[in-house]
Amino acid sequence: MQELHDDKLKKLEETANKTRQLIIETLLEAGSGHSAGPLGMADIFTAFYFHILNHDPKKPDWPDRDRLVLSNGHICPVRYVSMALSGYFPVSELKTLRKINSRLQGHPHRGSLPGLETTSGPLGEGISQAIGMALAAKLDNKKYHIYAVASDGEQEEGNTWEAVMFAAKYKVNNLTLVIDRNNIQIDGFTENVMPLESLKAKYEAFNWEVLEVDGNNIRAFVDAVGEARAVFEKPTVIIAHTIPGKGVDFMENDFIWHGKPPNAEEAKKALAELRTLQGKIQSEHA
Amino acid sequence: MLNPYLHLNPKIFDKEAEQKPTRDGFGDALVELGEKNKNVVVLTADLSESTRTDAFAKKFPDRFFEVGVAEQNMAAIAAGLAVSGKIPFISSYATFSPGKNWETIRTTIIYNNANVKIAGHHSGIVTGPDGATHQATEDIAIVRSWPGVQIMVPCDSIEAKKATIESLKHKGPSYLRFTRDKTPVMTTEKTPFKPVQTFWTSESPKAVIFATGHMLYHALLAAKELEKAKINVLVTNVAQIKPLDEKAIIELVKKAGKVVTVEDHQVMGGLGGAISELLGRELPAPIEFIGLQDTFAESGKPVELMKKYKMDPTAIISAVKKVISRK
């Protein structure tokens, strides 16, 4: 991974903002889908596709590419937008999301769109699949790295902890897990639906290296990934604290926006807000 | 009479005929495949000895993964390995895999068309004393509706080895069904492996018995008795339930007219379901179903269970007589 210079960081922040605008436009066109998660993860996906991943959008099947596994498939609008912006397919194709004959399925389907590493949507399955890829890389002496993104809500799935135990047992150190800790799920706040805290202590108890980071701060996230990559003796999880609906005032931190798209009026308001924020995402955190 | 062209075990009806569990054939095949193909990997959910993956584990420790009691994780890890070029076999009891982890397999293996071989053990009430919790009797039904999956149910340990090796030709998900208990060895090394083969032939048959797995032996015993009563039947081994060799089955039904299906599984959704769906569409014919009749079984010796749940040769003979009497 290259060093992240200030001018590159500025560009990434602009891309993240553009990503948010396209998420709103895409969801409006689709008429259904999830808003909060994709907006909250726009910074992390921008960091992945435009800085962290060793990949080639023109060769999605390149055997030595880094793998990015999205476990919580319902936030796929952010992945689709990042893929379009980085050149996997034309930005205009985003309009087809959730429509018939589209490659952009409502939840990602590996067989439909080159560059998606897995099929996902049913929760709790992504970490296991990422482990499988990591084991294959080790068997083949390949150096590519596997990143998996999971939601906080899916920490409630038993499969998640099956995978967490296994990764520690086999010291799967070519895997980095990123948990989107945005504190919401469909039925409400995670701590009301099913308390997860202390998530950090849980992963530590399962013998993982745990890093915590502001997931809406691109530099902090990139630094955390660098730190995670340096851990050799165990798998690493980055608990990324994000604001669901980030960048759109009336969506932020409101679980109502977990599973619904904006209507035309709401989209207009959201886009106006995002456009005026252009380039100012970082200063918000300063 | 036994089909003379299939090189079947000549001692098939002897009291001292060899008996082996089909899981043994699976274990032997894994070792052979491991030697031939370095991409073959094996995953087990804390059942390496009883599902016969232990020999592979010993020989190829780097390609063997013990996932512990975690069938969902086993399936999804296998999916990740498969999309990365490996050919994973996942091995557990069928009630747990593909039972407990059904949706995980559906999403990560089947919908991805991942080249994973799912070995479901302890199938059928022949699992015996463990009781109904461990007797997989719905597994074919829950697997059969998955698009693109291959389903093999070998009749004995020799065919089990062949079926396991054969499954690698299918570049996608396969389900292999095995039994715990020793069952008669009906075939030999020379017997060809085919999805549908008639083991018992006769002139002017009045019915055809389609049997799958170890139940084929009960069907052969029934045919032998029926012959004494001058009731001629065909007994056909359906070793592959999906894709079904429809052409072969239609031809046999055209010849015999009446049908009995025999399986160690619920009568719904398994072999009987597959054949009646086909015949309903192409060639409606009277059909009787031998299998579990919409109930769970219980602990007991396999032979006792077969009798109590009307899946023994006596029950098959009755079903044949009944179907022949139908218009």
C-alpha cells in the first residue's frame, strides 16, 4: 500500500462525497434499498477501491488481486458505486440497480457481475468465505490479501463466531476484517436489539488483534489497515465506528433509514447538502 | 435374474455376503483423489472418524481443515476455497449438513455454482440406534430443489467410491449421500458406474422397481421372491437422482407399465418425488412409494426399523402386488 499524501487524501474525500451523491441518485432510481449503511461506509469503500486494494478494474478475475468480501450485502449500493467510479463498469449502469435484466442485483450475486467476490445478503457468511479464500491463498503461496467487511448487526449471527474461532485457530493472518460499527440495524439500535458491547473485548477473547478507528476518517482508516497488515501472529479486526447516513443530516444516526431509499424530495435535499459539503468532509472532523 | 452384464457380486444373495458401510467407499475415494488432484481439500465438522475423512487428514494434513462443530462455517469456508480454485469436500451427518446449514449452502455454494462436494452421512433410518435426530430422512428433498446441484446416492461401498470420484466431473455443487451401517456389497470393481442401471432383469416385466442407496438390496430380495411367485419385475438402481436420467427411466416404464420407488428417505421429495414428477409430465403410470410415510422413525436395529416402518422386502412385495393390481 502506498503512502497517503495530503493531495491524494483530498481527492479521496472528494470521491467519497461523489460516491454519496451517486448512492442517493441510485437509490432514488431503484425505488427500494438501504440508505444509511452505504452512506456511512462511503469513506471506507473509497479508501479500499482508490487506495488500499491491489486490483485492476479492467481485469476483475486477475488471480493475484486482493479480495474484498462484502458480508453485509445489503449495503451493496456503496460497493456498486465504488466499482463504477473505479472503472469496473459504466457509471450509467448504476441506474439498473434492482431492475430486471440487471447485473446489479438487489443483494450482490457473484455470478452476475465480475468483480464481486461473493454472493451476500444473508448475514454472517462473509467472514467464513473470506477465510476460505485466505486458506486457498496460503495453499497456493499467493501473496494477495483478503479483506472482509461485516456489519455490527451480523455479529448476532452464530456463524460469525464460528468463523472468528476458526480464523484464530488457523492464524489466518492474510485476512483483515472490518466491522461497520454504526450501532443500528433494522429493528433499532444494536444495543437495544441485542447488546454487542464490549465488541472489542469479545474479539480479544477470541484471540484476534483488535483496532478501533473512526470509519469516516479516511486517513485514520488507511493507517489502521496498514497497522493490521503488520500483524503476523493472528487475524486482525478493525472496528470502524461510522455514522449511519453520514453526510445527509436528516438520515444520520436514524435507524429508520437502515432499509429504505429517499423519495424525490428527500433525495433533492440530500444532494443539495452533499454538494455543499464537497471537499469539507475532513474539516468536519477537525 | 441378476443382470449378467453388470459384473455384480456373484455372492450377493449368500448369507455370508460381504457387508460394508458406504462411508468406507467415500473415505477410500478421498485418499485416491487427494493423490491425483492437489486441489482437493477436505473439511470436517468434528466427525472425521465417523465420516471417514481421517485417512485423508493423515495423508494430507495441509489440505485438511477441522472446523469443529460448526456446519455453517464449514460450508461457507468451502465456498471461499472453491471460488479460489480448490475442490472442497465437506463432510458431516446429513441432518447437520445440508440440514442445519441449508441456507448457507444455498447462498454461498449453490447460488455461486461453487465446486463444493457435500457429503451427507448417517442417512436414512438404517442409521438405527442413534434415533431419529441423527437419521437423515429429508436430505434429498431439501437438496433436490436447488438449481444445478448433482445428487448421488450410491448403493454400496464400491459404488460409493466410484460416485465420489465421478462427482469431480461435475464442475459445480454435488451432494453425496452415505450410510453409517454396514450394507450388502452388490457390485464389484468391474461394475460400470451409471446414473441409472437395471440390476434385475426379466422377460415381460409387470412392474419396475426404482431403488436408490442400500435399499436396492431389499428391492433385489423382493424381486427374487416375486420371481418364485411368477411375478416378473425389473429392479433398477438410481445412483444419481439429479440430474435424473429421464430417458432411461421413461424407457423402463414403457416396458414395465407400473412403478414402485424404494428409498430410505421420506416418500416426499426424494426419489419417488423425482420419478413421479417425471412420469406425471411424460408418461402417467400407477406408482407406489416405499420409504418413510410422513413420520419420524426411532432408535432400533436397522432390520427392526425396516420391518416396523414397512421398508423391508415384504413391504416391497406388497407394493408391487398392489401396483400391478391398479389400472
